[in-house]
Amino acid sequence: MLTELRQRAILDLLQERKAVTVTELTGLLDTSESTIRRDLAALHEMGRLKKVHGGATALEGEYSTTDDDVSVRKDLNMEEKKRIAAYGASLVSPGDFVYIDAGTTTELLVDHLTEKRAVYVTNALSHARKLAQGGCRVILLGGELKASTDAAVGAETVRFLQKYNFTKGFFGVNGVHPRCGLSTPEASEAAVKAEALSRCRDGFVLADPSKFGQISSVTFGALADAALLTTVLAEKRYRSYTRIVEVDTL
């Protein structure tokens, strides 16, 4: 396939899906990974898409109103997510009562947890399964299942949360913005995040740098409500709003 046609196909796929991985593009366009990476780099330089680790996302300005499927999101910015998750897991101490939000980065945090003397609460089926298999005590919240994030959401899940008081909580996020705070696309999931975050003594949001400057449909917390765990953050203005932990500088 000619370069121009292949790049047009990539942009068409992004318009439809909003995010694609290198692996997906390699299969769909029947070409090599190195060629796809060159195409993404070229399109990024032209300002036609946003290149991220493992793939690309569509340019939609700072606003995003949809939540991509877990199968798409889990491969994006993977190396940053792993480092953020490993640091987050190291913060759990014996005796902690920990809330773990649904999400791809929080699932990586679960993979790094070694503290068996803490109790974990989560609204994510996959997280609960991994925690139980790892010998941890885990409480799985009930509610309506959101297939794209594998999470229990809605009013019933919020009611489950209202009896708990957490020492620490770890949250995923779609947008981090000085004006609009911490945001996510769907109201039912935002309600769960907001309730859980309000019940944490110490809240931590796991956010790779691509999330900063972004705004999603529903705000679930102010920046001051949680510490932000990231890798290296270019925009230092966020330090005036909350505590920022850049794990690559530790």
C-alpha cells in the first residue's frame, strides 16, 4: 500500500475509534510494525494525530466525551503506566484499607501489590480476581456492570461505598485540568469515583502525562482532592494545585 493511502487509512480508523494501537494497525493494514511507527511519527509531526506509546489517539482538542474500550487503552502509554503503578503499589502499608478504582493503570498497580496485610475494595471484576488469586483479602462492590471498563457503576455501587472509610485510594482518570479538575466520560462512573475519593484519607490519581490538559465530560474531583502520580511532567503549573509525584525523578 502506498504511504499516502496507508496514512489516510490510519486517520480514518482514528476518526472512527478515537484511539488505535500499533498492533491493531499492523494487522488491519497488513504491514510491518516499523512502518506503522514511522507513519504515526510522520502524522504526529504534521499535527494530524497524537502519537502515544503503543499507538495513537485522535486530535479532538482538549475535550473528550467517550471512554475507549479497555482492549484499546491498555496498550497505550504502557511503559509510563507500569512505572506509575509500581510506585503506587509501594505506598500500601500493613493495616491499610485500600480502594482501587477500575482502569488500565490501576490494574497494573494490582499486578505490583505485595502487601497481604491490607484489605482491598474495588469496583473492577478483573482487579478483584487478581487480588483474590494473589492471596489478598478483597471486597468486590456490586452495581451495574460497565463492559468497556469492566467496572460496577451507578447508584447501587455508590450506596455500597457509603459505609466505608479508606486509608488510601488509587484512581484512574481521563482528564486532568486546572479549571475542570479530575474528569471521566460517564456520569455513573464519575459518581462512583467521587464517592470513593471523598471517603479516602489519602487519595492518589494515577495519570500518565497524556492525561494532563485534557477535559472529559464529568468532573469527579478537584485537583486538590488527591495527589497525582505521573512520570515526568512538563507543565509545572500543576504543582500549585496539588501534590505531584513524578516517579521518574525519585
